[in-house]
Amino acid sequence: MSGTRAFARLLGALLLGLGLTSLLSAQDAPDQGSGACVCPDEVTLAEPAWVRLPPPNLSVTAAYMTLGNRGDDDLTVVAAESPIAGTVELHEHLQDAAGVMRMRQVASLALPAGGSLAMEPGGFHLMLIGLHQPLAEGETVPVILHLADGRTLEVAAEVRRAAPGRDHDAHHHHGHRHH
């Protein structure tokens, strides 16, 4: 009987320890979207990462997020990858002389010290090219960003039809009626 009691105490302590460990881990990163970013200490996920749901049979899409840098040094994103795509490129939208918005690949994206890097529709973004399988709305896909100093950020991006804020606003306004 005493062996069973000792085992039960050990198991209870182990489970309690595991519970506290996950609780402490969640508390360590309250501003990182509930663990949606495995990032260096000074980097935060200021806006949730998301991937646009592509139309059927299209093997290209874009990923967006806003990163914050609460450190003292400028950081530079120099590459990106995802297991769901053959290639991930850093891109920006620019308006040409005729006023037409054009997309072009860039070599790097700056994440200034004390500042942020917004990747959003119509601006900087990641192009996921050569998708390996169709994406489903609501699924989460990993996106890995490589910094110039060799460190990486792994972000969990939700597949969505539209930007989280825009989507939420549309539902919010349609859900309330004024009498």
C-alpha cells in the first residue's frame, strides 16, 4: 500500500509540476498571442499572424503579421520559409509612376529598435509560393522568419479570408441593431 501511495504522490507532484510549468510559460509571454510566436526575447508578435485563404487551385498566397522590437538593436528579416510552401519571399507593394500598385521582392525587411514591422495587405508581406496542399480556413500553419544575426522566429499563422480586424469589424457591425 505504501508503494502505491508514494507512486500516487509522485504522480500528483509530477502533474502539478507540469501544470505549473505550462502556466508559467503562458505568463512569461502574455503579449505574444498566446504562444503564437517562438521569438527572441526582444521580439513580440504585436498583431496576430495570418495567411490569406487562396482561391481553389491557386498555389500562391500571402502571410501578414506585425512584429515589435523592444530591444536596443535594429533587427533585419532576411529570409522566410514554411513547410506548406516551396518558397517564401519577402515582398512589398509600391505605387509606380502611373499610379498602379505593383508587388516586388525585397532582400530584407527592417525591424527597428523600439519600433515595429507591419506586414499587411497593400504593404510589406510574405509571399508563399508553390503551396504543397490546399489550405483550409481556420487551420494554423507555421512560418519561420530568419534574422540577419542568425536567429529565427517561428510564428503560427491562422488561415483566414480577410484581415482579423476587418473580419471582426464586419461581424461586429452586422451583429448589433439599434432600435
